[in-house]
Amino acid sequence: MKQAIINSNMFDVKTGTIKDNMTILWEGNTIKEVGENINLSSDVNIIDGAGSFITPGLINGATLLGLKEYGVRWEGDDTFEASGTEQPSLSVIDGIYPFDKGFSKARSAGITTVHVLPGPENVISGITSVIKTTGSVIDEMVVNAQHGLSISLGEVPKQAFSKKFKQPLTRMRIASIIRDRLRKVLYKEKLEGIEDRIVSDILEKKAPMYIRAHRLDDILTAVRLKEEFDINVTLVHATEAHLATDTLIKAEIPVLVGPYYASRLREEIESLHPSHASILKEAGLSFALTTHTIRNLPLEGSLSVREGLSSSDALYALTLGPAKILGISESLGSIEPGKQADIVIWNGEPLELKSNVTQTIISGETVYKREDQSK
């Protein structure tokens, strides 16, 4: 089926500009043409975008969506496997519930793709996955099922270990656990079992390691791990990354920062502030914005703009920026011929608080439509 949006104000996230009177034509799930004065055949289903703004689908680079169900207590929380501190063979695919109400909230906020990580309580918590936010069968929602390995540093694994096992866990021990696991596989002549193969993929740079860290000392531990083992590392949250921009740039470590709209419940996130995004941008560090509460992802961009980040840079950090960090930018993150038709229509400029998503399109199909646009 051929479809097109006409008369639209389209955000080109590559150039940071708004292009007027644009037409976007797609067939099936693939964008075919983008431009002005495109001749459309009579069999094209036309969406009039007059007065609207068009963006690529938003991408949340780090979330618990589907693992921790929206509005559900312990029954819907599959984020933390408490049987041990190391769980490299766990896969979020086996815990994601496609009917989590959070998915519908994601679509209503224009979020079309998410990167799901296990919870932060385990030191090594399992395999992450990149998925679309629509579907009833998780295997059909997958963009990359076996994406990376999730690691946690700092206060959360310390507290979880102490609570579960009634023993202290220091930052030194956390780093030692990670090093020991990597070294055991690095020096093995023959891999044994799935856990060895997962860690081997990290060592061979076939998959990235996502390290949750907030405080500067934990961030620098992540840098040391990358340099010691020559692995690909992406930082998650990175609350104090603004204090180490030169180090992170030199180490080629991108960051998935946020959420900024969050309670400062722990000492390690006391310095949390949305002004950090503009500092990271000015320094030239590769970053993307993330959120825990899925519908707040556009708000993370709005807060960053309020604190000095340009609107175009904020939108980039919600679309093409995370797509590049996640390694999916060849097919997602911008509106271009050949890419997947993940498109969002807004009734105003996307990061204005008064603006709303009026239509969300994933893989060429409308998955959300705002019924009463006056609300």
C-alpha cells in the first residue's frame, strides 16, 4: 500500500532545519521519496499535513518498557533476577509483555523504537534488545533481539546485593566481578556454554556493553574497563558525564543521558540537571536523551531546550542521535528514502509543551491517532 503525507513542515534532523511544503511517500514499511512537488499516483492514500509538523519516530535509548509494566506492582515487574549478581545469559526478550500499557503511551508520545535493558540491580544483568513499540508478539517487534550486555555500577547494585544477601558490596568488588568475568573468557582456550559466548561477543566487539553509571568515579571505572579490554562501551544515565567530557570523547564512549525529569532519591544523582545536555553538546560528546517514564521522553527534550540546548539538537538527541549510538541509523532515526517509515505528526512544534502528537506511524502503518485534537 502506498501512502503519502503532503503539505508538511518536516524536520530534517540531519541538517537541523524545517523544510516547508514537503511530501513524504512510502510503500509498505519503506520510505520511497521525500521532497517537494512529488507526483503522486491515484492509488496513493494521502494524509494532508497542512499546519502540522513531521518528525522521525522518537527513540528511547534506555528503558524498562515491557519488563516493568505500567501501573502494575510486583506482578508485572520482571526487571530484577535476584538469584545472583551475575546474569549474563538472561534476555529481556523473555520478559517483555507486549500488552504493557506503557506501549500505548509510548505510541501516543511519538516513540516508535526503544532499547530495553534489564534492571540495574545486578552487576551483570543480561542481554538487551531493540524493539518497535507496536505488536502483540515480541518476536515480531524486534529490531535487534541480542543487542548488547547490560552492566551496572554504583549505588543500586550495592544496595540490592546488601538487601538480598546481607553482605556488603563495594565499588571495588563490583569492578572486580566484571573484570573477572571478562578475563575468564579472554584467556579460555575453548568457550563453554552460552554465558561464555555472550561475553566473547563483547570481547570481540560483536556486541556493545551498556554500563549504567551516575557518579564520576563510576564513569571513570567504565572508561578503564573499555581501555583494559578494548571493548565497545556506551554509558547509560551518566549523571556526571559533564565533568568528564574530554575523557569520554578521547575514549570514544557515547552516553544515553537522563532522565532529567526524575526525583533525586540517591546521593549519586544529586547533581542531576537538564542543563547537562547543552554542556555535552558544546563539548562535542555523542549523546542521546532517555527517560524512565515512557511518555516523558519529549519532555526530556523540552527541559534540555529550556536549559540551553537548541531545539534542533534536542530533536536530534531523540531521533538520529540514539539511532547512531544503537547502531540502527541505516534504517531508523531520520526521514529519508530507503529507511523505515516511522513517522510522527504533531499539531505544533514538537518540543513545545502545548504541542501534541496527532498521529504515529510505525513501519508504514498508523498505530496511534489522536481522536480529539482540542485536548
